[in-house]
Amino acid sequence: MARRLDKIEKEIGYCEIKLEKERRLRKQVQFLQDDLDVLDRLIHECNRRGCMPRSMSHPSAEGVGRTSRDRFLAVGLVEMLKEERDIIERERDDLQGRLKTFTGFETKRGVLEDEKRSALKNLSPVHSSKLRKINEDFKKIEKQWNSFTEDLVNLDEGVFFLDRNLDYLRSCRSLLISAKGNFDIDVWTGGGYLSNLFRHSNIGRAKEMADGADRNLKMAQKNLVCVTSFKLRPDLLQRVLLGLLESLFADIFIEGRFEDSFHVVEAALATNIRITDQVKLKRGILCQKLEQIEKARNQIFSRLGADRRSRMVG
């Protein structure tokens, strides 16, 4: 009987681990689907306004009104949005494929719980009552252990991508500083083309860094939305690409000097550094909590083992 209960509890524990992973995968799939919906709306909006980048004509030919601004954003943004959409869709499809391997664990856990209740009925009332109490304590500890362990995985992944986001933002800021010192706005607006602006300048490279920053931020957020041990606000992390392009248009065609675009990147960098530090601090606290839970978990295992040995001897 003791060996049978051991086997049942181990299988229940395995089901709990799988169910916890499934729950987080579903949350990540939903996060990516929400992001795909946002990307679809942005691409549709560009189509609705008729501002898809069909040609790379001189930007000043249309003036600096709404159409010129729309074209500027389309040339700088739409192709990246489409590429980003393809990447996110592949990521979502991959996670949905992984979810197929998690089917049936809810049902299996229910069957095992019934088997455990049946096995406990065959014990003496004293042993059964004692073992039920230990098992209830074990379930609470095991649930916390599973949650903390998965949270730590998500936090580690989140911190990795947050650090990459900060690296990209710092590179973007450095490139904008270089552009501020070397890019002659008056000369460019007098004879430049959007293709030259985005493909052959520090501004174009800064835009690529902003895109890289946003992509890594999304991957960080995909993991952080799964964390349950702490209250996190991954939605407060700042994406930067769209804001950078909007401010670049104002800087180049309206203000005639680089100012707003630099401030957009600086603000995003400051916010994301602050939140990254908070996430790292909470990760450290979680590591300490996990150590405590693991000690309690080992103690429960010892109590279960001692109780079963005493029943076998008896």
C-alpha cells in the first residue's frame, strides 16, 4: 500500500508540473495573439490611409502635412511591422504546437486523486487521518514549489531579454547622438530621399536598434506576464519604435533639429532600466523564497517516508 501511494503521489506531482507549464504556455499564446491583433490594426491603418510605401519619391514634394507624415511613418515602419508579424506568428504557432503535448493531464490527475482516496480508505482510521493531514500539507507546499520554480524560469528569461532591450536602446541613443552631430537636416531635406534616410545613415541604424529593442521587450513581456508570485507590471515597459519615428518626423520636417527623438529614447531607457532593476530585485527575493519552500518540501518528504515505514513495520 505504501509503495502504491508513493507511485500515485509521484504521478500526481508530474501532472501538476505539466498543468502549470500548460497554463503558462496558454498565457504566452494569448499575449502573442494580442500583439498580432495590434500589428494587424497598425498595418490595416496604413492601408486605410493609402500611405503604403509604393515609391521613395522626394518627401518634400507633398509638403509636411498629414500625407507626408503618413508616408514617412509607412516607409519607416510598415515593412518592419510585416516582418515582426511573421516572427510573432511563427512564435505563437510554435507554442500552440507545444501545447498539444500537454493534453489529458487534467483528466489523469482526477483519476489519480480518486485512486489515492480509495487507497486511503483501506488504511486504519488513525493512519488515514494522519496521512491525509500530511498529504494536504504536501499539496500546498508542492503547489508553491511548482509555481515558484516556473516563476524563476520566466523571470530568468524575462531578465535576459530586458538586458538585451537596454543594450539596443543604448545603441539607439548613441546613433542618434552621432546623427545630431553629423546629419545636416537642411541639406538632406533639400535633396534627400526617404530610402537614403533610412538605409544609409545613423538615423536608419538607430531605427533598426529601436526595432531590436522592441522585439526583445516583447519577448521579455511574454515571460513576465506569466509570473504569479509577485505583482509585476510588464505593460509599463516602454516600446520605442513608433514614438521614435513620430518624433523623427517632427525633428526633421518641422523643428529642423534633433531633440524630441533623443528624448523619446532617453525616456524609454530610463523607464526600462528602473523596471528591469525591480524585476531583478524580485527575482532575488524569489530565489530566497524558493530555498525556504524546498526545505519545507524536503521535510514533508521525510515525514511521509517515516509514516510509511512505521505502517510497513506495523
